Amino acid sequence: MPLITAPNLESPDDFYEALIAVHDGLDDAQSHALNARLVLLLANHVGALDVLREALQAARAGGAG
């Protein structure tokens, strides 16, 4: 299964709003820790190492694909 890079997010504005809200009141260290936990939770949900590696490469490159 290849990494989906085309827009695929249900209610992207609502997700972005929730993402910003969950960081509200956190200092930088807490915010970074939250992001790390979120990445690990979503990686566990995806599960496929090949897809995760593709996502890591895309994120490192600064884009979605």
C-alpha cells in the first residue's frame, strides 16, 4: 500500500483546529512531547513499515510526496 499524498483528510479545517487546540497552554517541551506521542499513535495505526518509511522520507523532504 503506497503512502496517500493526495488530499484525503476528512474535515481538514476541523482537524487543524483540534490540533491547534490540543497544544493550547503547553510549553514548547510539552508540545514537542505531544507531537511525538501523536506520531507514534498514528504510526501504530498505519502499521505498514514501508508506508511509514515513505512518510518519513516525504516529511524529511518537506512535502507530501
